[in-house]
Amino acid sequence: GVPPFNGLPDQAIIIEISHNRREKAIENTPPSYADLYMKCWSSNPDLRPTLKEILTELENLSVETDKFIINPIDNHQIQNNISLYYPDSVSSPIESSEQTSYRKKHVELLNGNLVIDCPLPANLFVNVNQRASKEFTHLRYTACTCAPEAFKEKNFRLRQIEYKPPRQTELFILINMRDENEIAMSHTLYGIMENISYLCSLENSQMWSKDGWEKVVVCIIYDSRNNINERVLSYLTALGVYQNNVAKEKVDNKAVETHIYEYTTSISINHFKDNFEMKKEADGIVPTQLLFCLTERSKPGVNSYQWFFNAFCPMLEPKICVLIDAGVKPGYGSLYNLWKAFSVNPKVADKPFESAFGYISVLSEGFSAYRYLSLQNCIGGTFINSILSNNKYTHKKHTLNFDLVTKSNNSWIFHYVKSAQAEKDAPETIINKPQR
């Protein structure tokens, strides 16, 4: 979308309108639609169509009826929470979560799949400096209708492979969420963004330097749309990687399995109990490629690791996969130190005693990494699919580690990286719950 009087200061817009000047229709706008909104610009109120007339005309112009999801989360609460980050923002009409919303819209499918580029809300757009690319001005939404293992086969795509040339992903980072709040989520993402800024500061590095952020993708996965914390959604909305009431329930009569949101943000927000800290590009924050995966419902045998390893990794083919729990903040420079350990030793697939023998029974789920190549099954010299497609590994990391170091024709080892450190806030209350 193009904002009205795009590029003109407010004072100039006032002068233009007072002189009864109006914009020209945007190129390629359907003539009937352009005629309708030009009527609404009339300086004579009597010549403007009524709201009822506008709705009737839009109904006639519509080609396809799309049923959009009304998120069961309290939309009023989301709007109130967003105002915490952008207090000068203008509230938009909120649709009742008790009603079913229908919007008339013609959407062309991309390779048979629903992919929508959604313009940023105005209160986020004003913070965007790089406005020449949709990567920064638009959120991309994809309605995925297949299982993780069929993601690539069904012609679903991620933004990184559509750039020219396609971007090589060096670090693919999974933030694994369960029931954490926006404070825990923000601490992890804030720490990651600080680390990406550090990578971009390495001017003498052959791998990183100022455009190093293009080689890092951060993936946030949450299981079940109905269970997510509304304040987490507000936080992600403030970063630009989520918009409410965009998701589809069905595409071509196929149920949507997961909702995928992609956006490159230049805003970092670190939450505390009573306040927050926001940083932008002027504060040294570099762009961060975000991928938010929100499953429609919980399904037995399908979890965040399978979406990460079996759907997204085959598409991006990252060199290193980093796993971080929400609430764990990686120390400054830790991601570089972790990456460097892999680049120095090509056999590293990361307990001082155990590591000395090249084997660690269980990697920390809070902060660990794998070389993606080591996770591939190999038949006749061709890598086919991740060994994570076997669901037993996603629950039993010791089984995965044992199978990695005993793979035939391979000599993978595990190793501690002492300089790659992370911290986690102590819980406010002690509960009888299995710890990760």
C-alpha cells in the first residue's frame, strides 16, 4: 500500500487539500475501485457516498469471499498492550471475537499457496529507514496447509531464497517457546540482536562485517494459536512480525496447519517487570530477519523441532542450527564464539570431562547448537532428510547425540564452547514442574 500524499510533510498536505487538490490514482488500481475512493475525496459532503453505499459498492467489486480467522485472544487487550510501545498510535476498529468476520478480497495463490504481503501499520512504518524494500515495509504471511516434512515439496517458500541472489544462512536460530511471557521472550531476542550487531561490527571478518545480519535468521515457534499469551503477540506486533486478523483458516478447502509470518525488523525491545527499553537503528541495532511460526493447533507427534528442522532447514540449508529457550539470553559475542568453534573444527557437530572424549550425553536445551550437515541422512552420497524426522529425537536428546557420533562413515564429535555463555533469570516462584 502507498500512504496518502506519500513523501509530503503534514503542512504541505494541508495546503494541497485546502486548494481542492487530490492525488492521482495509483498505477494499476482497478478503475472501478479508483472511481469509488475518488468520490469519497469530494470537498462537497453531499457528493460523497454514504458508508452503506461504499459497502454495497465494495461488495459488488469483490471477486472472492475469504473467511478470515478472528483470533480468540482479546483484541482490545492486544491494542492496549501495543499502545505501551507506541503511545501516540491511533486505535483501529476492533472486531468482536464472538463474531465471524468476512472480507471480500481477490487473492492470487503463489505456486498454489496463499502468500500475502501486508503493509506495516503506520505507527511502525515511521520507524523504518529502509523504505525501498518490502523486506522492511511489509510483513509476509504464509498459510501453510501441509505437514512439516512436505513444506518444500508443496512449493512453500521463505523470503531468503527469493532474494536475488538468494541469501546463504550461516546461523539459523530457534527460540523455542512453551508458556513464557513477553519478558522472557524479549530477553532472549534482545540478546540475540545484540549478538547480530556484534557480528556486523567485525569489519575484518571474511564471513561477517556490516551485512552479516543477512546470514542470520531467527525463528520463533509457538505451538497452538489458541494458547499463546496475548502480551507476547503484542510484543511481536510491536516488532513488526505479527498482525492480528490476517491469518486464514482454510485455503482451497484445505485446513491451515501453521501460520508463518516473516519480517526484517530494526527495532529491539527489552522488557522488564515495570518498564521496557526500546532501541532502533540510531542506537546501533542492525536489521534482524524474523520468522514467526504459529501452529493452528497442537497435534500429537508434531512439535517445534519438526517445523524447524524438517520444514525450514531444508529450505534455508543453514550451516549451523542454534537452539535457545525463551528466557535464556546469550552473552555478548557468544554466537560468534559458537560459530567460530564450528568453523575451526569441521568435525564438531557442543561437560568438560565428557567433551574431552568428543561425546556429550545430552546437550543443554537452553543454549546449544548443531552443524546442520551432521543431521542429514546420507544414501549413496546424497543427503536426503534430517534425522530429526524421527520423532524420538525431538524428545530424547541423548538418543540423538548417540546416533550422531555412531553414524557410519562419519566422525562427528561434541564439544563445549566455554566462551559461548548465556544467562537466565531466576524464577520468581518455585513450582513442581519438569525443568528444561
